[in-house]
Amino acid sequence: MASIITRLSLRSKNLFSNALSARHDKVTAVKTDADRRVKTIKEASGAPAILIDATEYYSAGTETVFIFIKNKTTIADKYLYIKIGTQLAFKLKPGAYTVFPWYVASASIDVNIYSNDATAGVQVEYFAVEETT
């Protein structure tokens, strides 16, 4: 059985009157056929590209997919926008990333993506793998 281990560590000495320190570890059991790619996104908001196709994961509506998406650029003001179906879910600034479990409730609700640079595009790194538990 394959697994992905995530660790979230939050620390701040000056945000609150008391220092903040928290760490959360999570082990997620996954299948072994992960989809991992790096690509350049030139699509604009009017016509987002399909990043992760729901038909590849949906069968009975019980699938949850572990997803990681990162904006690989280091150039200021180059953003990636992530939509789930028609809902804008994330705006990723340069170097920013997100990790989330996606419950695939329908074969027609994809994870879509677009950038604010239709000329040169913005590089995205992502992977998706179906959870087994």
C-alpha cells in the first residue's frame, strides 16, 4: 500500500501576543497510479483548461483524490486560478501551493485552471492520486 505523509507546521512569534506553534501530521493511504506533471498554463479566465479530469476518477461518487497544485513561477504578479466546476477555489501567487482532498461527486465537475498571462503562460506543477481510505 502506498501512502503520502503531509506535515503542516505553523509558527509565529509576532502575530499574536503569545507565540503560535502547531504541527499536524497526516498519513494518507493512496493507490500507486499517481498523475504528476509540470505544464505551462496560457488559458485565460474565459476558457480555463482542465487540469484534472473528473471522469478519470469518478465511478460511484465515493472517490476522494489527494491533490497538490503549485505555481512554479518566481515572477511577481503571475497568478494561477483554480476552479472546481464553476467555483473559483484558489488563487496561487508565485511559489504558492495548495494541498486538498477532492471528493469527486460527479464525472462532469473537473478541476480547471487558468492564468493571468496568456502570452508566456505560468508554470504549474501538480499531482493527483486516488485515496484508498
